[in-house]
Amino acid sequence: MKFVTRFAPSPTGLLHVGNAYSALQCARWAARNHADLLLRIEDIDHTRCQSHFSDAILEDLNWLGIGWNQPVRKQSEHLALYQQALNTLQSRGMIYPCFCTRKAILNERSRMGVAPHQSDSATHYPGTCRNITTLEQKRRMQHEPFAWRLNIAKAVKSCQSAPSYHDQNGAIYQTALAHDIIIGRKDIGYSYHLAVVMDDALQGVTHVIRGEDLHSSSAIHRLLQMLLDLPEPIYIHHHLLKNSDGERLAKRIDSTTLRSLRYMGVDAAQLRNYLLDQSHNAIWPFVVGDEAAIVAKLAI
Ligand code: GLU
């Protein structure tokens, strides 16, 4: 059986070294396993994605020496597929419209006595709209903006077996899902989760290789696959590239971009070797603006 994996960046900015690290994990796994490597541009979020970043991703990956099977799939060109999946979930009674604003969710949580927790206060949903009657739903849907939420308890109950996903060594991860997540966003209509599972299935992805920060997404994806009768890929979560303070490299902490390294004359092969060298323990000790030091260090 031919294995298929994918690298699936979102074009919300230029690729940084953390993204490069992830792309290299996918590419190395594909080479070792004679697998196809697909490139998918996850650009359904028109509020954050920009097409010039999509072009830049292709250019920067090319520079890094990563090749992929054609064609590149752009999620924004396949919205009808995600709508179909949403319709299926709706017809099975697995989702419900949620009219809550962020503020309403916070108020409801404090009314219930849940202490506001910094990281999850805005996302942990107390279930406010779960039991609204169909009639009331229809009435409010006429004039109020709404998101679609997955009724987790109902979804899990409908599965033949407890949802879980597996890694390449056969380890099993149970999918403990705490609250009704959004599956169709108010502003863009769909969610990352829905698009990913539809595309992975349609593209015949057998192995999903992604950062360990996405374990909770993998859990959601496995549940969605079960609900939508989609095949189960194997999940491989790699370590994240971190800075010397142990923080993961991310756009929000202004990480060094591939572009800046290229412009400074960094050799792509040297960068690849550095990132894949296990003795560095996935630590990127350089800071933004340190490009000259990086050039010197990588050349050693
Ligand atoms: N597009 C997502 C990201 O850039 C996800 C990747 C995935 O599903 O592996 O984080």
C-alpha cells in the first residue's frame, strides 16, 4: 500500500523556522517511507489568510528543498465539499446553531460559577444553546448570526466504539472532548476541523504528521471521521521547535522567517541539516534579528 502524508500550512504569514521544522518532519517521513507528500494550503479563514502568503509558502518550501506531489490543494476552492459535510452532520442531528457571543459565553460561565480561566474562558462552551427547541432555532436563525456547534455527548454516543486515534506504533489515544466545539464558524461558515477531515479523506492521506500542539485537534478529527464515515489515518505528532526559553516558535512571538534567512544568504541545505539534527533537541537558540549569527553558526 502506498502511504500518503501532507504538509498543510495556513497562509496567515510568512513561514518561520518552526513551520520549516514541521515541513521537514513530513518530508523526511515521506522519503523514508516512500510515501507521497502532498501540500495543502489551509486558507478557508478569509479573515486571516492572504493569497500572497500562499505564493510565498510555495516559494519558501522550494527554496528549502522540499518537493511535493502536484497539484497543490487550496481549501478555499472546495467550500462546497465542507458545506456538504456540514449538511450531513445537520441531517444526523449532530450539530446545533449557537447564537452566543464571546461575551455571552463568559457571562454564562460566571453565572454558573466557573472561574474565568485565562486560556479557555472564551472557548469552553457551557452549552447555552444546546437545548433550544427546533422552532426557536428556526425563528432565531432568520435574524441572528449563528455558528454550528457539535453536540459532543450525542456524537460520541452515536459511535459504535469509543473514539480514539492511533500512532504508528499502535499506541491508542482516547479522544476526551470536553465541550461542544464549533464546526461551522459564524464568520466563515465552516471550521478548520471540518475542512481537514474532508480533505484528508478525499486526498487519501494515510498518515497525518503534525505538531504535538495538535493532539486535541486530532481527537476532534477522529470523532468527525467516525460521524462522517471517513477512513482513519495514523497520527504522528512531532515535537515542536522551541526557543531557548522553551517557548514554541510561532508567528505571534515574531519568529525568524525562512525569507529573512534566505535574504541573509543562509544556505538551505545547512538550515535543513541543522533543523533535522537530533543533537539540537528541537531548540532554535537564535533570536529575530540574529540572522548574521545564524549564517555563521549554520556554516560550521
Ligand atoms: N493548517 C494548520 C496549521 O497550520 C494545520 C495543520 C494540520 O492539520 O496538520 O496549523
